[in-house]
Amino acid sequence: MNRIYLDNSATTPLCKAARAAMTNAMEHYGNPSSLHESGADAAARLKNDRAAVCAALGMRDATAGQLIFTGCGTEANTLAVCGVAAAKPKKGERTVLSTDSEHPSVENNLRRLEKEGYRVVRLSTRGGELYLSAAEPYLDSSLFMVTAMLANNETGARYRVEELFRMAHEKNPRCLCHCDATQAFLKVPFSFDTLGADLLTVSAHKIGGPKGVGALALSRAVLSGKSLSPVLFGGGQEGGLRSGTENTVGIAGFAAAATAGAATFRADVEHMRALSKKLIAGLAGTEIRVNRPPVCAPHIVSLTMPDIKSETVLHYLSRAGIAVSSGSACSSHERHPSASLLAFGLSPRAADTTIRVSFSPQNTEEEVEKLLAALRSGLTDLIRIRH
Ligand code: PLP
């Protein structure tokens, strides 16, 4: 059976450029910290790869140390949230502003900070919109960090984080703003230089790179103010902010995927948007409801089925050779309804009957047609057995 992969927000297939770069990098086994020739070779390659990811992120004059490679997006988010808090905010700085639909790798770290006595305020993202006016009362000298995602991993909602960051910096220039751009990178137009974030997370396996590599981009304000503490301690790699020998093979794949994706960005976005539109148009007149935020990343479509559990639909589609997900990959083994979908405004029952379709630039219109056909026959077959 020809399998159709429509779960690209969970992870993407490795792109050709990444595969080639990684195969090549395997021959260059030096440790970038070693002082001999193999080490110097690895260090030079690492420098080029860092520059490539910086360029794809729109960091025009990035200086050394402005981008730290990590083991994944989760680690970059942890370093940002816990590292800023650990860099000892001034006395009285106790407030963190965030949203109610962050990825667990941000949300669970925020809960940790709450246990330590910090106040975390979560702005509503109902309907896929960030409620900025609710931030006003908290924009004072007690605010030391804002962390907000650019695109939501379950609904695709594109939040107006640049406005939130601007408001926070205006009221309190000492406040540091972190953006989890894991789902937005190479899907939504933005550049690190104009977004207004001080720290920004990306992950290789969401853009055609390998699993197990992420990065945290840093503004000069963070570096010069020494406002980030490491969460991993050891040999002092990555400017002392992320100890551990760099995953040079994975990083080579990340850099190649980022460069390839940046080169075809516009066409890719247009293509993924056309696939999403085709899917949504094809569902008109059915009982399937589309959960569409006002501004949406091009690759994610969230669908609520008419009282059929998402797990049932997922298995039905899987048997037809089509991979989608129920909520996000990380929450799909959990029994409680997705926090992001509840924050969007879905009832727990509706959240439990919601699937996520996510495209990559490699998906085709024909695949969307096959999905539509499978969903239509699924509606007939599954509605009969839903009660
Ligand atoms: N942030 C968002 C929005 C994500 O969607 C994900 C992964 O699904 C992550 C962070 C974590 O990335 P990683 O899988 O590289 O740890």
C-alpha cells in the first residue's frame, strides 16, 4: 500500500539535502573542542552550520554565540524558560507572562517555576487569537519574562507575539521575551531580527532535518547582559550555555534542511496553503467541523469529527494507509483532552473527537483527494458504530 503521511507537525521525513549533509558529516568525526586538525575541521564545519541556521532564521549579522545548538526543541525551551529564571531576576521580578496553549515543553517548565514561587499569567488564546489587552495589567516592573509560541502545534493559530513582545519591552526594557517558533520555522514568514524576541526556539525534525537537534537563538541583549544560565553543566561547549559535545552529524542535517527550506520557502508555503484550502473546501457540507484560527500557519488543519473519537478516526485512516494525528504527538498517548484545543474553545468532548492533518511541501493534491475520500467513507462507516 502507498502510504500517505499527513502528520508533519509531529515530525517530517528527512529531506535529501539533510541526508546528504549527514552522510558527509559522518566522515568528519572530529570533536569541535579538540585542538588537533580533526578538531579544527569539525569546529569549522560547526561554524558554517551555525551560520546557515542563523541565515535561515533571518539573523543577519549574527555574532558567535548567538545561536546555541541543543538536543531538541524541548531542551531549547527548557533552557530558555528555566535559564532566564535561574539567571536571578532582580528582587521583585516574579512574573512570567505566557499563553494558555503552549507546548508541554514550555508549560511544564512554567509549572516548575510556579512551584518555586513565581507568578505565571497565561493569556487566553480562545478562537486561536492571542488576547493582548489582558496583558496590560501585568506589564510592570515585576515582569521579567514573556514566553509565547508563534504558531500553535495543534490548531496552527499564528499568534501576534511581536505585539506582545513590543508591549512588554516598552513597559519594562529589562524583560526578556522568548518565542517557541518550532512549528512556525519555514512555515510562517518571520525573521529573528524583526520579531522582537530575545530568545527563540527551533527544532530540526520539523523542517526535514533529523530528530535530536534543536537550537536556541539569542539576542545580543541576552549575551551581553549574561541573562541566561545553563541548565546542563559540563565541558562548557556552546559558549558555556549548553555543555555536551555537539551532535555534529545532526547539526549538519539541520543546517542543510534549513538552507534548502529557506530557498524554497515562498513556493512551499503557497503549496501547503493550497493543500489546506483544498481539504477545507472538500469538507464543506459534511458533518466535519474545521477549527480555523483567524490567522493560521499554512500546514495545519484541525478537524472535529461528528461525535467519533479521534482515536477511532486515526486508526480507520491508518488502515487506509493515511497517517494523521489526534492532537499533538506528545499528548496522543495521554488520556486527558488537549489543553491547546480546550484553550481554543472546544469542549472536552469535541477535543476528544478532533484530529490534526499537517502537510509538508512534499504532499500532493492527489493525497488530499485520497484523504477526503477516506474521511467521507469514514463518516458513513464510523457513524454507524459510534454509539
Ligand atoms: N514546541 C512545539 C510548538 C512543538 O510542536 C514541539 C514538538 O512537537 C516542540 C516544541 C518540541 O520539539 P522537540 O520534539 O524537538 O523536542
